[in-house]
Amino acid sequence: MNKSTINPMPVFFDRYINRVEEMALLEALQRYAPDIVFAETDLLTTLGDKIYAPGKWTVKEILQHCLDTERIMTYRALRFARNDKTQLPGFEEDYFAAHAKADRRTLPDLLEEWALLRTSTLALFRSFDEEMLMRKGLTFKGDISVLALGFVICGHPVHHYSVIEERYYPLLDSKPATT
């Protein structure tokens, strides 16, 4: 099913969904894979533990946040695909980041884990038929379909990579060309 099938577009999560081109969900999950979105590993490694302002995350913390978010979104998708009508809460991303200890990990390690997670995410979404993809559930921000959650998974990392391009790359001696 394609992105254009999402109706209505969920409030709040539309900011991530709109970062994904019009295409089928399974194609998007592959095209917006972590190793593609975060392909500039040399630049990301060079950034190290730099932050652009006090209280902001490092690149590794951003990657860990993207991993955590994908896991949470796939959990929501599974619950809603199985027709679970329980309202699911949000999560406190800053609390997660503070306790994940991403600083102890390497960038390649985070990307490897994320690649494995994406393989699992793809397998889960392949198991959903059209009826399951169209099912909706209730989150702290309102109703959202399983299909929309799949596109959130694709667009959320794109959002964070654009933040890195805009706010972190200028911290380097010479700013790279943006993609």
C-alpha cells in the first residue's frame, strides 16, 4: 500500500510521514534504510560527541533515539494490526536518551543493530495484509493506522538526519554538501 492511502493523515506524525516520497510502504522501508539515510558515516564519526547547544544529543544519542523509536513504532503497529483497541502511551525520549548510554557504543555498532532491527521491521510489515495495514489504534496523539506507523518509521530518521545536516555539520571545519 502506498503513502497516499493514508487517510486521514495523523496529526503530529505527519511531520515524519511527509518526509517520505510517494511509494509503497515496503519499498519505503528499504529505500529509507538506516545505512542509506545515515550513509555519511565518516562525517558522523568526525562529529564524535559534539553537540550544537547545551542539552542537545550527540550523533550516537540521535541514532539510539531512532532505534528506540523504530522499536516503539513497530510495537504499536503490531498491537494495532492485531486489532488491539488499548490506547498506547507516548514515551519520554529525553529520559530514554539519558539512560541508554549511547556514549559507550560505537557508530558502526549502532548502525549494525539498526540494520538488524530494520530487517525485523520489514518482516513484520510483510506479514500484514491490507486489512491489517488499514487498522487504526489510539496513541497519546490520537488515531493512527498501521500503514501510517510504517511511514513514520521511514520518515523519522530523515527528520533527524536533516537536523544533523543543519545544526551539527556546521560544527565541522568545513561544511559538507548536503544530500
